[in-house]
Amino acid sequence: KAGVTQTPRYLIKTRGQQVTLSCSPISGHRSVSWYQQTPGQGLQFLFEYFSETQRNKGNFPGRFSGRQFSNSRSEMNVSTLELGDSALYLCASSMGGATEAFFGQGTRLTVV
Amino acid sequence: QKEVEQNSGPLSVPEGAIASLNCTYSDRGSQSFFWYRQYSGKSPELIMSIYSNGDKEDGRFTAQLNKASQYVSLLIRDSQPSDSATYLCAAQSGGNDMRFGAGTRLTVKP
């Protein structure tokens, strides 16, 4: 069974640009959650999608957005990149509800 | 106010010893609890889940949950150098997002 796949693995962007990250969940999983991880802040919850609907949202500015497609694949977009957006972005998929969630390999974003 | 608290460590134990990792949570509605292991530069890997009070054992790992005390722990028996990693505790309630602690860094010395 394939795991959670995130693309790309690495990205270097310039301040002010925008970026789109992709996450393909485990087959059959309908929930996708996104997290930002930095050394100082740990794992910070961005948002969660279930059956194409955003169910939960963390405390991030509107520059961070996401969506989920009918096949449960999800994308997150960050517009007007700032240096502080440099981080490891992780997505996790689950069946939904309070069930086990599995992480992808992450996308390491560097903003210069 | 942090909702999931862990000792940040670092926690150092000798090879073969028992490593004990602790976690408390503030949301009494939390129903599911998870332990993840994260090696440096890698993504978190699920190692244990626990949903009801008591102990749950899986190989060298034992998770313990006490909902009355809002306390979760992870014991690693016969610790190995390969267990050296950051261990993340997470709690979740219903359809809400999973809340993570800051993680405890464990070092197992040969």
C-alpha cells in the first residue's frame, strides 16, 4: 500500500513569490491535514480537509490556503512568500475522525 | 496556552535501559492519543496509538493512558541507539485537528 506522497521534496523560492505544494494521501483516506514545522515552533497545524471541505483551520494568515480534490489529493498554496515561511511542510492523511494519521516525507521550502 | 505538554528534554538513557516519555493534555474531550517518532531531517512516523485507559504494548513500546489525570506516557524497553530521535505526543478529539506537543529528544548512549 503506497504511503502519503508529497511533491516537490525541496523548493527554493524568492520573497514575494507564491508556491503550491501537493499531497496525495493513502488510498481510501479522505482526510488530509497540513502542518508547518520549524525548529523554534515545532509542528503547527495549518488546516484540515475532509471530502473536499475545510473542516479545521489553524492560526495562520490568509496567505496560506488549501484545497482538496475529489480524489482526496490536496494542495496548499502560500502567496507573497516571506523569509519566515521557510520550513518543512508536512501533510498527514487519515480515514477521518480521531483515527491514526500518517505523514508524508514533507516539502522543505526555503525562501531567500 | 499549550494544549499538549511534553518535557523537551533532552532525555539521555544508556543502551538497554527503559526510556520513559511523558505527556499531559488540557482538552478533556480528547479521545485519541498518538506517539510519533521523528528522526532528524525526517517526517514523523507513527509508532503507537491509544484510545482507552490503561496500557497498550507493541514490541518494546508500551503506551499508557490515564484520562482522569490527562496523562499519556510512552515506555521504551531495552532502548537501542537507533531509538535516538524526537518523540512527539499528539491528542485529538472527534473531528478536531490533532494537537502536538513540542517533542522530547531522546538520546540512547551505547
